[in-house]
Amino acid sequence: MKTKQRHFGMTLAQIGILAALALVACIVVGILGTMLLNFAPTTQQVEPTYTLQPSPTVVFSPTPWPTITPIPDWQEYSFADNQARIWLPASYIGGDTITSSAAIMEKLRATFDDEAFANDIQGLMATPEVSFFAFDTEFTSVVRFMFVGKEALSPDLVVTLDDYLNIVVDNSTNGSSRVVERQVTQQDYYQVGKLVVESKIPAEDVEVYVTLATYVIQVDNTMWLITFRTGREEFGSYRQIIESIANSFWIER
């Protein structure tokens, strides 16, 4: 069933995508560039100031390369020339942005009767550094979607996850958004930098709050960024699914 309800001349999907693309431009430092900044809303809202502390240095012992266990009722996707894999719930539609872009856009247009929204998503998928995109066909007021981007680092550049997150934080807070969580932790297979950013999008008769959760994983000289967009109110209840998706990501070596 198609969804279309307008607020301030835009659907909630469009309002949400404006927030997401603006935050994405800040979070995926160095790979999405200024193209996405064209979608950034402006606001005079003043958010609390957060003092960020470096995460403690953690030493992890090498572990055998894992065999991923299939998740019941979820689907496995491979992308980036079959280099990367990830599992998603059955309600998601997605794929490799190079080989599956046309199919994704056909299904997205069949789900959302909003050409402007579709065009924005198509622009996001056309960004060369975005390797994978998927959207959730089951949602409430704010469309859920996720994507995977990657940034190749110079072999001569020594950057820790802590360093990378500090750069991201410096570029992801403004008058309409704020960092609510930042940490470096160990998931099943990787050391992961986690960043959660909230943004308030004002409109004429509705205020939309969105949350972007980004998981940064460094594999050799490449930073992989797994980013999820949800409504702020549903983020808490949906977080376990987000964590499971992020934890299913792995790179073929």
C-alpha cells in the first residue's frame, strides 16, 4: 500500500529524508562530500553541550574467522563485489547499489507514492562510496532505512576508531542535531565505533525527530560505516534489531 501524507508541502518521508541526508553528510566524513549538504535544514534551536572523553584503549585477542549463523526469517545480502555481507529482516528491501539499484527504486516507488522522496534516495544510492541500501516496508510515521558506506584510508595514515569518531562528532552536531551516544566497543567479530545522533526537523504543523545510528568498523585500511535511520521515539524499541543487523555484517577475506 502506498503512503502519502503532506506536512508543510512535504510528506513525512521527505521531511525525514532531509534530516537523514543532512546528518549523513556530517557523519560519513570524507566519503559523501558536500552533495548531501544541499538537503540540510536550518534552525536556531540550541542543544545541550556534551563533553566527549576518549574511549579507553582496549586490547583484543585474535579470534578465528567466523561462520555466520543464519538468522531465522531474515535474508542475507552480499554486496561490494561479494566482499561484504549483511543480514536484514524480511520486511526490508535492498541490495548492492551498483547491481540492484533499478530493482530497489522500482520497489521503493511502488511503496511510496512520492517522486521527490524517490529521487532523493536515488541520489543517495548514486554516491560512489555507498555500497548498499535497504528500506523497511513496515514503519509508522518515519520511514526506516539503512545503508553501508566505505572510506578507503591511505596506508600511511594511522587512524584509530577513537580518532575517527572524534572527527565525525566534530562534524555531526549543530543547532538542530546532537550526539546522544558515542562509544568504542567489541561486537562478535569486530571492534566497533558507535555513534547515535538525534535531529529535530521543524515543519508547519508537525515536528519530526529522527535518529541516525552509525556503526564504524575498520577492516585493514578501510572504514565501513553502517548507518540506520529511524524515528526518535521508536529507536529504543527498535535498537535490538539494529544491533543484530550491525552484528551480522562481515567482510570476506
